[in-house]
Amino acid sequence: FCYCSKLPDEVRKWEKDRINGAASLARMAISLAAKYSDENCSLGSYIIATNDINHKKCSMALSIAMLRPSTVPIVNIMKEFEKRMQLETKKQDIEKDLLNSLSSDGLKCVELGVDAVMTRYNEWESMKQRQTENTYTSKVFVVGTFSRSSTLKFIIEQ
């Protein structure tokens, strides 16, 4: 495929984001890919052969994916965006559909997370009620994280 080495400033700003987690960055990546997919990036572009997709022009989506190659949700969603761009011409429909897909998957993750936290909470409550003089159970239930994950934030808010 062909990827752009000279990218819009907004994409470079996204690349430097160290605040948001993968889910938020993937959502932003979809919007950026849709916004800049028609950009001409022939200046300073590189061609890499692959069997994945037959590209007619440099790919903004795959260029964005290469900025975060180890963040699987971003790479996967950008590959899907590019695949659909090769098949369809309505990038707004692609953007809307992929954002809806991420939202749906994100809600499923939040539901699973809430179930896991509530299971642990109920176990803690049960232990607290069975506490004797010879056992110790914390008086406070704590959920802690160093994660930047928006999914985890939604779980905790639930």
C-alpha cells in the first residue's frame, strides 16, 4: 500500500495524544480518516507492497494506522475503513457505521466490566458480613487504576 509521510497537522496532533485511551483514539482516527481521505499526499509518500488491499492511491487511513502500529483497535478500524473506502464512495456512511460499531462494542465491554466489578463487590460484601475476630476484611471497597481507558471510566461511573 501507499502511505503518506506528510500528514495534516490535526493528524500529527492526534499522533501525540497521550491522554486518551485506545477506544477514544480509535473514534478520533475514524473521523480524521473520513475528513482527510481525499487529501493528496503524493508528496513524500512511500509505497509498501501488500496482498491485503489493492490500492489506487495513498491511504490516509493506513497512514493513521501506522502512527499507532501496536494499538490493535486503531489498526483494525483503519484497515476496515480503508477496505470499505475501496468498495464504497460514501465516506460519511462508512464513518457513521464504524463509529456506531465502536459504540456498540464499547457498551458490551462496559457491561462486562460492570458485571466483573459488581461480582467482586458482592464477594467483598459477603466476606465483610462473615467477618469474625480472627479474619480481616477491608471496610472500604476500592477500584484503582492507572489506565487512561474511557471504557474503564464508564465502568467506574456505573
